[in-house]
Amino acid sequence: MEPIQALTAGVLCSLILQYPRPTLSAYIPDLIAILSCLLLHLRKPTTLSLSLAIAYAAWTFLPGSFASLNLPSYTTFKRNTTFIQPKNDSDECKVCWDTAHALARLPCGHHVCEGCLDLMNEHFQTACPMCRRPLFSSYDRAVFVLTKGSAACGAVNTILHLLVCVHEVRSAKYYSAMFSLGFSCMIGRHLWMYWTLIQHFGENWWRGSPATKGESAVSLRAAGLALVTGIVLLCSTLCTSRAIFS
């Protein structure tokens, strides 16, 4: 069995780690993915089948699901939120440290001023800035799909470039191999950021993680840009691998 075929089979077999599924219908995407990989494997290059297997496995193993996207809209959340007036210096917004404006008492017990709460909605930061508890929905499905999709594309790009690097080393093309390895490390650094978010925030890793007022590590715009960049790089990588592995 060729290395790419063995790697594809290994990635698909890794899906067994997710079994048993909660419902019978949950097995359908697995069957579709496996059949699609088998059909693509009949075409050249076989990296197409490997790419689909990696992307599907990455999407499956990454935390988060559509079932968890059942939060109220921002308008409903704000209407049901209690606002309090600061009484002393300890009553401050935990994002901008403001003590002059009314504070929203979040369900988790933390306080955020109304201005920062509005900015969180504008920048798609739908979780508490301190404990990451989900608060409201603000294009959650779009952010979820784009962020998870960009991570899956990153995983495919990283592994394909590592395969290209190994092939170029065997062919004594060391300069090209260094370029492929550097590109793989660059994408791997981006994936490491996602892994850090997963370690800290679990299933809510894909939500906005603001450091200061108005800033976000993950947002709709950033997630969309990351996905488009990943797709463009993936197309370039597949063209390169097609010339090498055909």
C-alpha cells in the first residue's frame, strides 16, 4: 500500500474513536465521507481522497456542534438582562474598567458595561469575556462554520505540505523541501492558536475571545478571511501535489 493510501485509511479508521454515535442518523455523514473518499481514490492524484479524509476527520474531532447553537438573540438577551449602577470602585466593567456607566449583570455573575456589551455584539463576541460562558447568539452558525472550516483547511494544508517535504527530501530537492517545511510550520502555528483556545474554552473555543475593548481573536470577519485564505492555499497545494504524486 502506498504511503498516501495508508495515511488515508488511517485517518478514516480514526473516526472509529468517535463511536458509538448517539443516534443512527449520526452514522450517515461518516458513510458519505468514506464513500466519497473511495470514489476520489479512483482518480488521480490520490491526495484528493486524503484531503477529504483529513478535512472530515478534523471537523469531526474539533469540539462544538450545531446542537449547542440554541442561544437567544442579542435583543432578547439584553431585554432580559439586569443593569445596576456602580456603587464603589469595585463595581467596574471587567473589559474596559469603566466605573461611570450602568453595568449588565451577566448570568455567570460577571459585570460588563452596556457599551462593551453592545461592542461584543458588533464584534460577534457572544460569550462572557472572563469565563467564556455563552450569552447570546450573533451569527453563531456562520462563525462556527467558518472557524471550524478554516481549521480543517489548515490541517489539510499542513499534512499535504509535510508529504511534499518528505518527497522533495527523497528527491534531493532540499531548497524546495525547506520551503515546504516552513510553509507547513507557518500554518501549524495558526492551528496551535486554535488548539490553545480549545484548551482554555472547550466547546466554546470558536467564539470571540476579546483581550481589550473592541478586539477579538476570533470574529466573523477573521473567520471568513481565514477560511478563504485556507481554501486558496489548499487549491495551490493540491496543484503542487498533483504534479508530484500523479
